[in-house]
Amino acid sequence: MAGFPLIHLDRHLKTLVQTEKRFVALCEEFRKPGAPPGPKKKYGPSPFERRVVRIVTPGTLIDESFVNPYDNNYVCAIVPGEAGSNDIGIAWMDVATGEFFTQLSNSTQLRDDLARINPREIVLDKFLESPENMDHPIHGALGDSTISVAYCDAAKELGSISPEIRSSPAIVDNITNVTVSEAAAELDLEGVATAPVFSPAETLAIRLISAFLQANLRENMPKLTTPVRFQEDARMHIDAHTLTFCRETYDDELGIKITLKVVM
């Protein structure tokens, strides 16, 4: 645990979060309810208390000065489907821009999907952290990736932070197909539409990423918009190896790092 002057915040966040992939808790000082006005006295109890207002992670950077404005900074939740199913739900979001997507994947194409999305942080359900689940296909798809991986207990986080979502059981239980409007009602989303249909795995991925964002953004949690379902059949599919060779990074004359990406 360490503190530093506010003017040095971005410099330390760049080192700790972006480079070292650490989580950094930001605390602010608040006046205690009922405390008398005025500055802190030399003796006696302090009228102020400190509270964590945000936990900065590699995938939840918003407007920090060191963030590349030409690249999306996606946080991506990955959730396996129902038992016996090869489905894998993916939900990813750029907190700074509000772009929010879902996709139904599987263990065979997950690696290619992650290469296309290129997230800065991956969120997995807490149960995948246990040693007996380290051979799960999701871990296999990640391989030796250097992407930051976090684990989140969605039921615990949603239950402790958002009672409104906790009181809605449909998104917690094993479900069949859920429309956007139904999923939006569960997650208090704006801009509700009636189609397309989210699969159970996608809905659970939405639930997981929502829990992770609420647990870390806290008082900075944005209002979520309706996720856009990624339609694979409407795009050209490129495997992970080919996509790696299609990407080219260079520095322009201003010294700004720009990444050329294939639009799929």
C-alpha cells in the first residue's frame, strides 16, 4: 500500500496498471455524516473518512493521459455455456467510448475471436480460477497470452453492489434465450430494442462484465447501453495467425503510436 501526490497519478497508473497490469485503488476523503463543518481539529476524532471510489484495471482506463486515443481499450468477459454445450459467451466493452458488444463463440474459434477483439483485459468467472479447472478450453485458448486476466464472482459482486440486479433471478439461473429487452431489464440498460436474441452464454457474459465494472468503477460506473450482437456471418473471418501478420504498428512523424488493423 502506498500513497502519492495527485499530480503524479497518471505517471504511476501508467507504470502500475498499463505496464505491470496491477490493480490500483483510488481513495477520496469524505466528511462523515453528521460531522461538524470546518477543518480537522488537532485533537479528537477526525470528521473525515476515506472511501475507495474506483479501482483502476488495465481494461477500465477511461480518460487517462497515457491512453492511446487511436486504440480501443476493451475489457472482455468470457463465460462457458451450459454443461455439455460447446458454446462460449463473450461480452466486451470500451468504458471510455461506451461501445458494448456480445458474441456467441466456441472453444474452437475463441482464440481467433480474441485476436480480432484484442482486449486489454479478460474477465473470467471465479470458478475458472481453481486448479481443477485450469485445463478448461477457455484457458487453452488464452495460451501464453500476455493479456491481463481477472476473476470475478458475478453473483457476489452484483449482490453486494446492485440490489436491483440481485433481485432479478432470470439472469442468475440457467436460462434459455433472452431477448435484448429482457436482458436490458435485468441490467438496467438504456436504448432497449426487441431483437436480436442473446443466447444463455452471451447473457451470462453480459452479467459477468457488468459485475466486474460495478465492482471496480463504483461511483464512476457509466450507464450501460444495449449491447450490439456481433454477427460473424456478416464479416470476413480471419484466424489468429493471419490477423497477427495483417497488423502493422508504426510511429508517425509526430511520434504517436498508430496500429493498422484489418476491419472485419
